[in-house]
Amino acid sequence: MNFLKEYSFSFLWAYGIFIAGIIFLEERNPDRTIAWLLVLLLLPVIGFLIYFFFGPDLRERENFRKIKKKRRKNRKGPLFVSHEHNEPCAFLGEHTKKTASLLTKSAKARVSTHNSVEMLVNGEATFASIKHALRQAKRYIHLEYYSIDNDAIGGEIRDILLEKAAEGVDVRLIYDSVGSWKLGKKFIDTLKHGGVHVHSFLSVSFPMLRRDLNFRNHRKIIVIDGITGYLGGLNIGDSYIHGEPGLGIWRDTHLKIEGEAVACLDEIFAADWTFCDLKAPPAHDIPNAVHNEITPVQIVSSGPDSNWKSILHGYFSMISNARESLWLCTPYLIPGKTLSTALTVASMSGVDVRVIIPHAADHAMVHWASLSSVEELLRAGVKVYSYRKGFHHAKIMIADDHTVSVGSANFDARSLEINFEVQAFLYDKKVAKQFRREFLNDLQECSQFRLHDWLRRSLRSRILESAGRLWSSQL
């Protein structure tokens, strides 16, 4: 018995040191490091299994970077433009120039000028626009989505893709294997047999039991003939039009772009297709720009293969350079220390900082983690609002009257550090005015958090928030 005790004790010590070493090597975020160490300390053996299946993987990140380098060498054609020395920011204002210059260096994302953009509010308007544009395709269609449902709207999109493929249009689809895990083999096979080129992104056999669960393609991209592009917060499914039981309406925002920036979206798709297929899609001639409209647009992507957390950089720059107002919509308010400090400093410096989050919760733990951030923001003077009409899923930031960010990236560590995301940064007062108007419309459906009321919330709420905050770095 003594031998067994000594052996068990020695094993646990060796196990703890070994796993702690792995965590220190794989984790750069001290909050996540501490959270994982607590899991391993409080749940020996079981904690190891949790970390093995759901923890981050340094080797996977290095593999992403190697593949990215390899596919860069194979880039050919007009889609792949070097952004190394692109400095088209002279025409921008002083504060917008700072954000644009940062993202040019951080993400190698050029600012294109000859564009027209259209804000699409909610699913009905978005899918009507998308279906119309898809039916106009003459040469090619590129789609990349985190989640696609096999329902009415999913079936409509599928049928349009099949029709266009039958007409000879080159149709390609990337779907995330975890986000679309309910899609079904029959749906995919129907597309493939109909001439649509289809790839799953980081395909996994058991999506709920794999570490690959951490590295998901959360992007929503459509490119049609190099002329029209879409990105934003809406996946493909009926719930994005009609809402869900218990959540109410689905409030979201998408963006339609025509002009030079579409080629930047196409470049991201082409890179992701190369990642899946190991062969680049055919290069297409880029159409003439929309010369009669000038809207500066910068398309920024980030993910575990990125050298920098570029979208996080963009958010931070917009917040820190705001002079009058900074308005934010996000379904998940888990900013981490960097962005939380940026928001509080901006507010305490006199900037009008407003944040809209959903009242309803689609993920309970994430919801409580979001609420754990509210008290600190309220104490700093940030105005926080709860959207009561349904689930507010839009990912929008508006700085002053000149800069807007809209896309797929949530205001949390998973989007900004782990997932593959895409975000548009728009430098235009007319566009900013439209987004500000819609933000004010949303405020009509909100209730405002008040610090004196929030401090009187129940003990149960405080405990759940604390649990959410403990796990916020993992969510």
C-alpha cells in the first residue's frame, strides 16, 4: 500500500509538471494559462482529458503558418496582390489614417477606394439581396460560411447554386465542418453531383470531441464574378430570418460591396480554398472598378495562421482614436483586458461609449461571461444597453462620424485570437451616418443598465457571472 501511495504521488507530480510545461509553451495569454492550470489542479486526470480535447494546440498553429507560407509561394494571378508597400491612406482623415495604416501593416490589408456599399439589416433583406445577386452570376460564385442549415433558405441557396453550375458557372463552397455539422451528407453530395466544388474547412470526424474544435472558420463570404461581395454576421438558415424560440427575432447586419474591395474578399476565399484543396482556384480577371462612387474600404482577415491579431488591432485602434463617440454592437461582450481597458479609458476621457448586447442568451455560459464585464464598464461611465426585442447578433463598431467596422468577428477572445474571421473597415462619413442611424433605432428596443440597480443583482447572478468570468478566456 505504501508503495502504491508513493507511486501515485510521484505520478501526479510528474503529470502536473509535464502538463504545466505544455500549457506554458502553448499559451501566450496569462488568463487562459491560469484557467487551465486551475482545471488541472482541481480535476486531475479528468482535467488532462478536458485539456487534450478542448485546449489550444501550439503545433496546430505552427502547421497553419507553414501551410500559409506554402500557399503564398503558389499564389498566381490578379487576385493575389502584394500589400507590403501599399500606403493609399493620404486621402483619409488624421484619425482614420491611423487605423488604416495600422491594418495595412498588421494584416497587409490595402485600402481600396472605388467601392459602393449597402448595409443590409436582418435576414429577410440580406437573403433577398444574396439570392438576386447569385442568380445574376455569369462566370463564378465563391461562398464561404461557418454555418449552413438544411432548411428552407438553405435549400433555396443550394438550388440556385445547382442551377448556376448547370449553366457552366464555376461554383465553389467552403463550409466549416463544426459550424455546419448538422448539414448532412445528402445535402453536400447533391451539390457535388450537380457540379458544385465543395470543401469542408478542417474536417473532423467527431466535431464535439476534437481539439480542432478550437480553430473554426467563422467567416461569411460571398463573391460573385469579382463584381459583388457580401460579408457580415448572418449564416445561412431559417432562424436568421424568423428567429428562434426563446430568443425572439434575429437582429443582424450584413454588408454588400461592389467595387475594388471585392477582389480582397476573393483573395481571402482563394487562400482558404488553397488551404482546403492544396490547389488555388482559377484566377479570374478583375472587372473595372465602380468609378462613380468613392467609399474607402479595408478588408481585414485574421486567424490562428496570422502573425498579428489584426482585427483586435483594428478594434483597439478605433476605440483609442475615437474623439467624440464609440458605439459597439456585439452578441458576446468578453473583451479581455486589452479591449476592456481601451473602452474604460475612452469613456473616462470623455468619449461617448455605448454598447448594445442581447438580453436573450443563445449560450448560457457565454451570456454570464458577458454580464461579468458590465459592472466595470458602468463604473467607467460606459453606457451599456440590453436589446429586448430579440437576439442582437450584429458585430458593428462605429467611431465618431467617420469609421465603421462590420463583419463576422465578435468582441471576444475566440473570435479575435482563435477563429478565422473577416471584417470590413469603412472610412466614410455617409456610411457612418447610416450605421449610426440604425444604432439609434436599435436603442429604441433596449433597456439601459443602471449601476445602482446592477449592484443590487442577486447572489445567484453574481455567482454565475463569476463562473462565466473564470471561463471567459476559454469561451
